[in-house]
Amino acid sequence: STPTCPETRVAAKTKASFISRRPTTSHLP
């Protein structure tokens, strides 16, 4: 998928939210 795909945006948002809640996982992909 390209960076412009909604799924990528959602993934990035979810990832950011996840990292925000659990800083200990910030080093994981």
C-alpha cells in the first residue's frame, strides 16, 4: 500500500496511540 492509503494512515495512528499508551513498546515495529 502507498503512504496515501487510508489503511496506512490508520495504522500510523493506531501505532502512535499504542506507543503513547505503552512507551515500553516504542522500540518495536
